[in-house]
Amino acid sequence: MAPKLLSWNSQLEELYPKNRPSKSASKLVDAGFKQLKDLLWLLPLRINNIPSVKSFDEITEGTLFSGEGNVVHLESRPNTKMIGKHGVTLQNISIRVKDNRSSQILTLKWFNAYPSLKKKLEELESVIFMGEITQFRGALQIINPEILKEGPDNSLRIQYPTTNSVPSVQIKKIILKIPEILWSSIPETTPKFLIEKYHYKSLGDTFRILHGIDTCDSKKRGQALGRLVYEEFFQEQVKVQARKEFLGQKPGPVISSSEADLEEFFKLFPYHLTEGQESCLREITSDLAKGTPMMRLIQGDVGCGKTTVAIVAALVAIRDGHQVALMCPTETLAIQHYKTICEILENSGISIALLVGGTNAKRKKEVLAQAADGELQLVIGTHALFQDTVEFKKLGLAIIDEQHKFGVSQRQRLTNKGEGTHTLIMTATPIPRSLSLTQYGDLHISTIKSMPKNRKGHKTRIVSPDKFSQFLNFVQTRVSLGEQAYIVVPAIEESENLDLMNLNNVLKRFCGFFPEQKIEGLHGKMDAAEKNDVFERFKNKEINILVSTSVIEVGINVLNATIIAVLNPERFGLSSLHQLRGRVGRGEKPGFCFLVCDKPLSVQAFQRLSVIENNTDGFIIAEEDLKIRGEGDLFGTNQSGTTTSRKVASIFEHSETLYCAIEDVEALIKQNDPLLTEMIQSYRDESLVFSTI
């Protein structure tokens, strides 16, 4: 029987006789490593040159060390809190080893080990071991060392990340099954002249080095990693360009407006628009008139007036005969927008409706019918807007508030309700420049930097446990003057794992602190009617202090609320804290944000919160938050951070390489490079590349 011919597109199972993979291989397939080419990107965590056995006299802290000696003492203690498979109690094991080449003694420790390891060690008179030297209370030791059957042979030690419970040693066995001939036939996906420009190795040589197939020093491994970093950024920028071209070729409604139209719309507002708002609107109206779908993101700090810009954009589309949908992440925000817009457009003759989960069946039926026949010009709602039952006769503009609160497919389902629908996205979380070049590289971004006049802003302070009584006195004073306060807690339910303050407990505590004040709670698990009732009573000053979860983070606007206290602030992301404090200081009274800690902070946590305490610039805060949280997936549906489609490239660690890739793709575009055109065409069939549009 002729040997099976494999390619990098072959299924992983084909490495095995009769396509019957091992259990470990099946687990890798389940984890998404379906083809051999997927294994290329399952890179080792580290590759070390295994040192030869040396005397304990040559031990250096922080290095990989191989040694051999006699076991002179063994100690084992059960760890009753750690249970392994089949209910086995795991153990903490420690042995002392005396060097065969000197009189030195070294301690080896294993934590949460199975009893079988203890049995194995008890049978050994001498042991050959390898691991990293660390120090504890002045004594050198190795934690979780590797026991070797024989002395190391100066080869490489390759450690893969445990993947879907498949350990490193099994992954290495699977990688070694890949035929040698395939390693020299990995197809190049970057133009040859760019590879030569940066003196990169071929992809085949790069992966051979990074998987330890070829032995080399750490410098060459670093250069190989640099090749993959560039590869990922370059392909990402090609995909961004593919999305741009895709949008540019789609027809969109031509929505025209004049300077006189804008001036007329500006007069509807009881305040003057800022220079930043007017500039942003002129960019929007220019996009709407081009005949291709607008994809514009308005970013600006909390309270800069993005909603005003969205209302004017909606008026432009409605004046030209189109319908507009405004989608909000919460019912509370949708209702607030609905009331605000109805008030501003009271005498305009524009038909406006609200569609949320709490809309009763009769009214919902009316709204659906009026939207479908074109009678409704502006529909404001939540996730209810993208349901299959919602149809528009002529949807020209979709406005999405706080876009990061929605999934990619949800946004797409809304825009698909029209032909070439223009999309306007709003976010109060500023997009860091580095991220705007990648995740938002195909969007046009408008930034509103100026703030409306007469806003006093806010001050932020970290409250340590010893300052808590002073904080309570301050709240008492301000609330007694007729002002209102938010108390924000990070969780609703009690948690055995996390030391979080429970909303109900906090509510009771603050009722005890301020018995003369009207205090109530608000959280996401309340039904819509109950939630809106509490919010309305707070807005009408019937409630003095509102104890809430982060449901108030987005868009809530109560001008009389001047204090917001966030309990356990270390549990929140920096951007969330910035959003929360944006709920106060929105009017003529100054706002105060308190980050209330119930225990001393670690140095790292204090430094994080100091970013909020010392900065009001949302862009600085967004950069810091991005570094901490990680990035969202660029060409997929995950946008929660930490997981990206990139395996090695980081916009923080490799920013210079990112900018090189951007410049190279831009140069190829200007040259009408046929290879780039071919690459862009190759992405036409990849739905994920276009799913974020």
C-alpha cells in the first residue's frame, strides 16, 4: 500500500493509521487544531538548551540546572484542600538531595502531587533532576523539578502549553509525527521582497526554529519570533484593507443635506453645540452623501455630547426620507434617550417610537406595523430592534450606542434590515491609537474632544479603610444639601470565591449609616418595570442614595447626582470606572468619585486605581485599560479582551513592527500591487473578515 501523501491542509487525524488519532490528538482537534497547518501556531511556551549535569557549587539562582545526588531526606504532607482525579488527596512533597560532586545539599519540592510520585521517590537512592533554581528564606531550591531517567544530552527542552488538558509531552509527540518533507514546503503568504527587506527567514525555517526542529541559540529564536509577529500584523492589515474595499464597493443611499439644514437642526437644542460636535457632524454629512455605506465611529469622553450629534444625524436622514434606528444596550438608557429626544423634537412632526423588551404586546404590534410600512421615522430600542420580527420599509441609518456592549452578529442583524444601511457607532470609551489601527482600521473615526460649557467635571479619590468615616461624613453633608449619590457594588450574589460586597448587605449598611435618608437598590436582575420605577424616582429626587450594580455605567443622566462611590473598585476595569464616574459632574455642580476599598490594596492594584485618581483624560485611561485587559478578537465575534486571533503579535510589545506592516500595506495599495489584490480577493470567502462590518 502506497504511503499516504500529506499536506499542511491535511486533517490532523491523517497522521495516524486508518485516521484513528490518539486521545491527545482528538482533544487537540476538539480545541480547534483540525489541520496540520493549525499545529504550526501551537507554539512552545519556551525552549531551553538542556544543561549537562553539574556540581551544586555551580548553582546560580534563576537558571535552569541539571544535577545528580543521593536522596537523604523525604517529607510528604497531604493537602486536604486539593483533590485530584478519583477523589485522591494530593500531596506536597519535599526531598533533600546531597550532591555527588560536593558536600552541598539542595531541596526539591513538588506541590499538589499525586501519591504515585511519593512512591517513586521512596524507591530512589539517587536522582537525576532538572529545573529552575529559586530561593526561599535564603535557601536555594527547585519547585516541581523534572526527574530524568539518565543524564541530559545537551539537546533542547521544549515546553508546549497544556491545551485542552493535553500536556506538553504529548503535543511534542504529535508535532514530531509531521513528515520532515512538509517543513520545507510551508507556503509563503508575505511578498518575497518584504521578507528580504527585513532579512527574515522563510516561514518553513521560522517554524522549524520555533518548534525546536532545528537547534539554534536564543538570538535566532527571537528573530524567528519577529518574523511571525510581522506575518500576523501584515495579514491583519490586508484583511482590514479587504473590508475597506468591500464597503467601498457596496452601494448605500445618498443622503444629502445643506449647511442651512444643519443650522436649522442646531436651533432645536436649548444650548449651543461645541466646535467638536459641529466638526463631527460635517464629517458625518459628508459620508452620508457619498453613495457608499458610512461606517463612522464617534468617540469622545463621557459627557462630550455624542447623543446630540446622533440626533442631528438622524434628522438629516429623516429629512431625506429615510428611517432611523437607535439601538441602546439597556432599557433604562433607551427610555432615557426616548424621553430626551421626544422633548427636543416635540414640535418637529417626526414620528418616534420606543421598542424594548418591556413594551406590551399591543404597543409592540403597533410599532412593528408602523416601522414596516414606513410610518415611523425614528425607532429607539434595545436588542429588541434586531429581532426577526422587526422590519423597516426604508432604513437608511442605524445608530448604535456603546457599541462594545453588543456582539458583532447583533450589530450586523440590525444593519441588514436596510439596503446599504449607513452605520453610526458611538462610544464613550476612547479607542487607543494602537487599537484604532487594527481593530477599527476600516472605520472612519470622529473624535469629540471639547466638552459643553458650564460642566464642573469631577474629582476622584481613593478611600482607604482608615478614611471610611470621613467619606461617610462627606456623603452626609452633600446629601443634606439636597444632592444625590450613587453607591456602586461589583456583584449581586454572595460569592464564596470572591470577597465581594453583596448589594443587599451594602443596602442595609448604608441604611444604617444614613437612617434619615431615602435609600433604595437597583440591579440588572430586576424586571424592566421595577428598574425604571426606581430610576424615575431617583431622577425625581424621591430617592437620595441609590445603591446599584454597574447597570448605571452607560448613559444615565441625573444632573442632581454629584457623588458616586465605587466599592471594591479593584474589581472593575479602568474604563468601567471612568464610565461610572461620568454619571456625576454633568451639570453646574461639581462631581465627586470615591474609590472605596475595604482592605489595604496591593501595590499593583493601587497603581491601577491611581491612573483613575490622577487622570481625567479618557484616552490615557483607555490605553492603560487595554494593556491590562488585552485586546478583542479583530476578525471574529469575541471582543471581551485577552483573546485575539493573533498568536504572538502584541500591539504593545511590537508596536514598531505594527507600524512597519501598516506602511508596507499602504505602499502596496498606492502601487496597485497585483499580489496584494490577489490576497484581498482570497479573503472574499472568509465570512469572519467581514462579520464586523
